[in-house]
Amino acid sequence: MNPTLSSPLRDVVGGKTAKAFETGLDLRTVADLLRHYPRRYAERGVLTPLSDLREDEYVTVQAEIARVDARKMRNRRGTLVEVVVTDGRAQLRLTFFNQSWRASQLRPGQRGLFAGKVGSFNGRRQLTNPQTQLLDEEAGAEESMLTGLLPVYPATAALPSWRVAKAIRIVLEVVDIDEDPLPEDLRNRHDLLPLREALRLIHLPDSFAQVERAQRRLKWDEAFVLQVALAQSRAMFASQPATPRQPKAGGLLDEFDRRLPFVLTAGQQQVSADILADLGRSHPMHRLLQGEVGSGKTVVALRAMLAVVDSGGQAALLAPTEVLAQQHVRTLRQLLGPLAQAGELGAAEVATRVALLTGSQGAKARRENLLDAASGAAGIVVGTHALLEEHVQFADLGLVVVDEQHRFGVEQRDALRAKGSAPPHVLVMTATPIPRTVAMTVYGDLETSELKELPLGRAPIATQVVALVDHPHWIDRVWERIGEEVANGRQAYVVCPRIDPDSTEDDGEDPDEERAAAAAVSDVAPMLANGPLAAVRVEQLHGRLPADAKDDVMRRFTNGEIDVLVATTVIEVGVDVPNATVMVVLDADRFGVSQLHQLRGRIGRGTHEGLCLLVTTAAAETPARERVDGVANTLDGFALARLDLEQRREGDVLGASQSGARSSLRLLKLLRDEDVIVAARSEASELVAADPLLADHPALWAAVRELVDTERAEYLEKA
């Protein structure tokens, strides 16, 4: 009986070789090996460039032998064979210790593959004791290496590219690939190769045209199987019963809209209409609301919460930090005014309460808020992870709103959903714009709404890069600029990557231990208060402060009692102080694109123009500097989201690097292959609608099961 894709590798290549593949490349099954695709292809007769080799990399090069020398070593016993290989432009030295037979094996004019770790000696690059495969030896099994294109695989020191290629050829000769996860009619519609043919051509191609056809088919595998899994998830949510939540005439929502001192943007009106329609259905809403920084997501979410309260239910708003939860409570109470004062003197005729639950709350306040949540007196309950605790109960939880969804796992979201007597509606919000294809994969089990239009009256923001590597004295002008704004009655943020200089971790996304220590709040705040900003009121804010201290600092900053707030990224989202006009980010190159855009969004929230100064010591034309320059060049969060994705590995975007799992996307690129993802989503939705359990598609069912049942799919939990 021939092996199948699910067979262990040891059944085909033997236990010793299989162990090497498992240890070195994390490949365990026949499918794992056949999906270990070449990273590039070398054309026969085209020598591999040697000028691009970097020290300490494990490489496989194709080159021609130019010179062979053998001699006795001076300082120890044995023979040294030195071989110089060339690609016609650059040279590389191969050094073999105590392998005297190499002098007769290797001759000038021969071509071969040489694999090893790039080192240097006397300023010249070299490979020491490299593994060697001459391209004219071992006729027969190795003959296919001399025809068509030569695949070059991701490899290790113990498993050079040609050993990987040899194992793959052995497997392709014997593996049974009779079942295809892509239905035949779908393959015909999109002119896709059968799976067996695609796997053969990607590993043993005669031309780049064959490689392209094989890759296109295998990208469809990755996109379609994933989209079917997500379509099944959407169908599962749609099959659950939920209580329709509709606002009542003259209720809280109507009264809120009547009192609203501004006009909703067209985008806010459309998204609100979509959400209210979802809430009125008998199955749970499961929607992602993503929007530009400052686009008014909070008002849209509040209207949804008020509609649920009108129907007799409650809404829970889950925030990732206490600072953000407290800010949400302040914002909601400010927007609602008397509508949030039920039971108090001066409350509106129709009113509710907004309760807050955090881990560090005092016992008395916590008891009161727990009672308000359990009794239903609080129609809106805002909290951090404390909302997930077992003793937190609701009278009738009808809507779960998750802010900054990427900071929570699926278990946390589901723990809150489980507090409803019936499955509640779910609204997921993110202020980090997401490229369309990422939304269709990472968040593919949610319907998506976008807010791109900013409310009228928002002030423009100017962004400048302060490049200290070229102009170190510019930092003095940064502090002068803050002083000028404060003198005009404005306020400023100064953001640092670290809390103190002894921190072992950055608050930013790009820590680098090789560089100088990052700016720290505990250093910068007293330096400013005792130096260039001695005439203004400077305070600190960071995650280690007690909750009441953080709340006090934010309250005083909001009330204008603090001029300059020196903080970490705790102020990244949700903080809304219209009078703050300056944002200074120190060591801006240590932050990611999305973080910098979020931080910049803390200013320009009133009628005064904003100024964002990104201070960096990164040299021009480095990836870190490109991130900073990219943020400075545009205010378009969706354009920056694409830049962010371009600079990340696919696994980082999908969460695989955080979970330790491998991404299932090996060939598919979320920006470059948008057409494949869009088409695969459409096909998957139609197929699942007709056959929800995939009863008529057993091979596809097996592929989906493998995806969702293994660690490789852990990134789906981000949805």
C-alpha cells in the first residue's frame, strides 16, 4: 500500500532521515515535506551570485571551481584543502580540514552545490568543511538535478538543499495523491491544476511557467481551505438563536440622538444602520468595526449599546487596559449626560447607568458595580479582564463590545459571551486599520464595517521626523516647541518606549539590545521638569502606577491641570483630550507603524492643529527608519496598514509567531494575492451554504479538519 499525504515521513525515507527532518525543519509527515516549497530556483548553467552572501548565514550556492590547493597545516597535524569557486563575478573560498581526498575529487571547471555557514578569514568570505554535491556525479537518482530548473530549499547545516530535494523526489515517486481538496468544478472554473500535478511541477519544473502554474494552484489550496473553515464558523454563528434587540420609540437611543450636539458622518450613519439591522435579527451579530483613528467608532458603538438597553438588555464593553476602560467610562458618561444618571437627582426621564469593573477597584465601588450589573440597573458595564471573572453576572447580557480585539484571545471573548442567557450579539472594534485581505483571513468569521471619514471640524496634524543621527541638536528645538504650545494654552504628550532604564522589555514593538538603551519615562520626566520644561507642569503615566494614580493623572490631564504628560504606550488608544496638540515620540524607530499612527491619533482631536514629532536615531534607508518615514508621509491609516503588512512576515500578521505555531500560509501573500483570496472567499461561501458539513467533499473536509485541529491554525483565534 502506497503512502499518503498523512503518512509519517519515516515510512518513506527511513527513521534516521525522518528524524533529521523533524529536528531540523519541523517536518513530520509526507504532506509537510511536499509543502516545504523551494524558496527560489536556479537555472542550469546560471551560476549563483556570491556577492550577496552574508556572514553567519547557512547557504547553498551553485558555482564553478576555479582553483584547488592542498598543503600540510603548519601549526597542527593534518592536511588543508583550499578551493576557490566563482560565479564569474565574485569568488568564495571553501576550506576543508583533514579531508585530503577532496584534492582529487574537486577539479577546476567542475560545477557543484556547496552548503555551509558563511564565515570570514583575513577579510575574505569562506565556507568551512561545506557539504558538497557535484552536479555531474551520481547519475541516475541525481540526474534530475541537471535538467530544467534547480530548486533551492530552505535548509539547515545538517540538511542542505540537495538532500531535501532528493527526499522530495523519492516521496513523489511513491505517494498516493488520489483525493483532491479542491472540487473538480472549482478547478475547471479557475483553470487550476490537479493537486498531484501541482506538487510535481513545483518541485520538478522544467520552466518558470510551470512553477507559476503550480504556485497558483497551491495558493488556492491555502486560501480556499482557510476560507471554508471561516465560512463554516460564520454559518455556525448564524445558526445560533439570539434575542432580537430593537430600540423603542422615545427610548434611550431616540433621546440620545435628539441631544447629540453634532451630526453623524455619512459613514457613521451607514455603519449604525447595518449594526441596528443585525441587532434586530434572531441570530447573533458577529461584526468587526474598524476605523480610522478619530473616525467616531465610540459613538457608533454607544448607539448599538443604547438600542440593546432599550430592548431591556445590557451591553458589556471589554477594554484591554484600565486606562482605556476608565477613559471609556468618562467618554460615555460625558456623551450621555443625564441619560447615564438613572436614580440620581437631575437624571433624564429615560436613563440608565454606566458601571466600571477593573481588577484594582476598591471593595466598596466594586460591590456597587457588581450589584448594578447583576440587577440590570447598569445598562452599560465597562471593564477590563475583570469582566471575565466567574462572579461577575448580568441580568440580561444582550451585546458584547470588544475594543482593540487583537489584544484578546478567543477564550476571553467567549468567556464574556457565555454570561448571556442566550448568545449575545458581538461587536468587535479596532482602531488599527486592517488591509482588506487580512480582514478576510485573520477576522474572516466576522462581517466587516469600515469608518474612513473623519468628523467635521477635526484639526489637521503635521508630522515631522526629527533625525538625531544627522542633527543631534534638533532635540533642543523639540522641547522649545512644546514650551511654545503650552504658552499658548495647549498640552503635549511625550512617549517613551520604556518605563525605566532597567526595564528588560520595550513598550515598543521593535526592541534591539544591540542599540543604546531606549528612552525611559523615569529618566525623561525629571529631566524635562528640571530642565527645558521647568516652567510647565510635567507628570508621568505608565502601566506600573496604581489604578487610582493612573486615573488621577488622566483626569488632571483631561482637566488641563497637567501641561506635559510623559508616558508609555498606555495612552495609545482611547485617550481623548482635545486640548492636546503636540505628540513627541522618542526612539520612534522602536515602535511599529500601527503604534505610531495610533499615538499620533491622540492629538488633533479638537479645533487646534496638531504637531507630531517622531524622534529617531535610526540611519536613513534602514527598515526602522522606513517605518518612521512612512508614518510621517501619510495620515491614511489604511495605507499605513499596507505598509505595516509589507514589512512583516505573514506569520507575524496572522499571529503564528506569537503562538509559536507555523502559519498555514506558505505561498499565499495577503497583499500580492488579493485576487485569489477574494475569489476563494466567494467560492467558499457558496459551497458551505450548499453543503455546511462538507458531506459531499470528503477530501476538503479532511483538509479543513487538519487546519482547525492543529497548532498551525492557532492564529484563527485572533478572530
